[in-house]
Amino acid sequence: MSQGRNAQWIHPAVRQELCDFRRGRVTRREFLTRATALGTSALIARGMVGMAAAEETPSEAPPGSTLRIQMEVRPLKDPRTYDWSEIANVSRGWLEYLVEYNRDGSLRGMLLESWEASEDARQYLLHVRPGVTWTTGEPFTSGDVARLMGYWCDRSVEGNSMAGRLAAIGDPETEQLAEGAVEILDDLTLRLNLAYPDVAIMAGLSDYPAACVHARHDPDTMLTDPIGTGPYLPEEVVPTQRAVLVRNQAHAWWGAEAEGWGGATLERIEFLDYGTDPASWLAAAETGEIDMLYENVGTFIEAADLLGWDRSEVITGATVVLRGNQRALVDGRAAYADKRMRKALQLAIANDIALELGHAGLGTVAENHHVAPIHPDYAEVGPTEYDPALALPLAQEAGLGDVEHELVTLDDGFTRRTGDACAAMLRDAGFKVTRKVLPGSAFWQEWKDYPLSITEWNHRPLGIQVLALAYRSGEAWNETGYADADFDALVAEALTIADAEARKEIMARIERKLQEDAVIVQPFWRSLYRHVRPGVLGAEMHPSFEIHLYKLALEV
């Protein structure tokens, strides 16, 4: 592995990936994700597949103005425990990331300038971007990155999902950063020494809980003492109402001088919360109260088109998952711990009907294993069986035919409709089902603990990332309660394989195991939509719902 900064770095595995792309074996998006995760710069990777230089460069626009964004405003908390994109979209104003994930599937260094992976993906050489300063005036250095690795690896912090993303540098006994896992080579260079290869580690550093905080960070004072590296400061955050960011004129933001960045021209950004009913979002658009939607769904997409607003669409691995919690009790029984009960749910629900009724057909049917065709490591294994006539008898065989299922969902557009559709199909198959629809403030607090619920899951660059986050034993985001040593071993093996084509062999086994164990009913993959009024720049829909605030601008 190279010891110096090298913008032309190309991992040996990427050459094979390029051959696969040229032979039509992988898509352009798949190639970009694979190549950049291993350290090839986004600029070089795009050039290798004949793309334009940089889609992420912000639009040029004069400074000033206020942009108003419809979005649910949720309480801030310690970033490593973030569990909703909306929280991070507010703190992105001042808390930035080591790595940025872009709409085309590429990863590029943000507070890192570049990185290089060893051939076996057991070492990563990280190059910190020179010239970055905290809002305190202190330089951002490799010492900060090393400290952040320790902050993220601390499994004693409840809800810290970053520890799972960085398990390869964590100590399972101390539940802290492993000794020797991080070496500081100089002020701008450090090396990660992994206990085992992990091809997803850089993609994990781009995910929204990976916000970079200062050594003085305190979750209780992050609004009153907002230290970061970004161009904005929080003026106020009032959950369920609004959040306001203002340009930090006292801070020399590094992006103003860095090639390919720039932007941050807005003086003020307002996030306005109109609740979870899409009708209220469109009403605000019609009356001129907002300039941009966080997202748009269902029949409201056409309605926004008719307003004359600009539509942005992206195909993603975003989805919803209906799951029984295997740890939860229903009338004193662990109903969903029995595979026969879980399989009965799968047999009773037609995923294509759930897509049509839940999301107006705007997406593709899924296969109940949470790896999308858009993921570079997706393996085609086919769907699970749909046969509602077999569902209730199987539950009765388990002694669970009399269970009354309470299906919990958020009171929003597509999740609620998907829940209604699934509940109807379960009733048609002979099950007793009630519905519980909760406002966001209630649903968010307990989302991992309901016995039976539907949860929205964001897109991630790699399929193996989602599997490691959501289904490995004991992970912070494991809402199913699934704990299987064989599954965990397969995930660990998949993470060691740099070549995505080779990884697909293991992925196929993982996907089939999730199907066979009937861990989830996952009806569809979502196409995501956003509308903005004409003149709003840099606001294209992101596959992971990220809003890159420095890119936003208004035409004058």
C-alpha cells in the first residue's frame, strides 16, 4: 500500500471491476461504488467509465437568500446514535463527514482528502484534507480522526450503531477501539489496522451517524456550543416545528477554497415541519410557504408536477420492512420467535400488491432479504413463496393461530398505506389483525421494540452494509431480534471479500438464509422523489435522503 498521498491510487481489484463493467457484468453505479470504496478517487473512477468530471460540484449562484425546506424536525442527540436522516440533515450545517456519498453511487473524501486500501482490505491509509479548521480555529488533524475512531467504537453507548460499522477495529472484549488499530503517522496521515478485512468500512464512514464531532462535544450542549468544521451554525431547533441554520461568517470554511467544492452561498436555511401527512406538504407548496420538499410520495408526485415544480427522481435501495420482533412477547408468548409464524406472514403477503397499494407502484418488488438489485453485491436468488392458503395452517401447527397481531406503523403516507395493505392480506388469510398508527414523536422513540411493525430503511451503498447493521446478533439497529451464529459468520466472511463478483457467492447464501428463516417481509424497493420550486439549485434527490447543504443555492 502506498505510503504517500496519491490521487491516482487504483486498487488492484478495481482493474477487474473495470473489465466487468466493460463486459456488461456490472452497472456504472455498481462500478463507481466498488472502485471508490477501495480508494480510487471519484474523479478518476468517473473518467474510467466515461462520465462527466463531477456531478457533486455545487451550482454557481450569488450569496445571500433564505431557503425553506419541508422536513420533519426531530430532536438532536449524540450523532453516533442518530437513527433518522432528518436529524443529520440539520446538523450537517456544522458537523461534517470524513467521506461523502454521492447520487451516482461514488464515495469521495470530505474531511479526508483520499484513502488507499491494501490488497486484502485489512489496512487503510487515510489522508486528512489539509487546511480544515474547527470553528474554534484549531486545525483538523489525524489526531482528531484517531479520537473519532475511539468515539465511534464505544459499544457501551446505547444506540451507537457506528460500533457495528467499525467492528473490524473494535475490541469485542473491552467494547472499545482495539489497541493498535489506529496508527498516527503524521498530522495528516494515519493507518487503520483491521482485525479482519472489511470492504464496507469507508462506505460506513459516509453514513449519517458518522458526523465528526470536536473533542469538547457534549450532546447536551451541541446547540448552545456548536463546534464543527462546516459553514453554518444552528440558530434554533424546535422539534416538530422548525430548525434554522445561519451562515457562520466568523468561520473560514475549508470548502470555499478546495477544488471541486465551493458553494455554501445561502445566508439562512429553514427546515419547517408540516407533520407526516403529504397533503399538508403540498398545501405549503401551493401557498408559497416552502421552496423544497424533503421527499414526495404516491399520488402527490403528480400533484406537485401540476404545480410546475421541478421533479428529481432516483432509483434506490430504500425500502420498508415488516418484521416480527423475535424477543417481544404477545400475550406472554414469543410469537415471532417461531419460524413457522414468521413464514406464515411471508406466505400471506403478496409483495407486488403491497407495492401497488402502499406506494402506487413506484418502485420494484423485493424478495424478503434486504439486498437490492441496485447494490453492487446483489445476488439473484428469486422470491419467496406466496400462498395465503398455507399461512394460517402453518401458524396453527406452531400453536399460534389464535394470536392477535397488532401491526404498528408511522402515521405517514406510504408506510401507513403499506401497513393497511399488509393487514388486509393477513386478515384475508384468516389472521386476527389490528392496526396501530402512531404520530412520529411516538413511533420514533420505540421503533425497535414493537412486536410487529413496519419500519422505513434507507439506502446504503453496499448490500452487505445493511445486513451487518440490521441483522447481525446484538447490533444497535437489529429490530428483528434475529440472532444466528451461522448468519453472523457469513456476514463476516462477505465483508472480507474485496471483489464484489466473488462476494456475490456468499451474498446468495446470506440472502437465502434470511428468506429461509423468514426474518422479514420486505415488499418493495422505493424510487425516491423530491420536488423543488423553479430556481432552487443543488437539491436533487439523494438515494439516502441526504441534503448536502453547501450545494444548495437560489437563482437570482
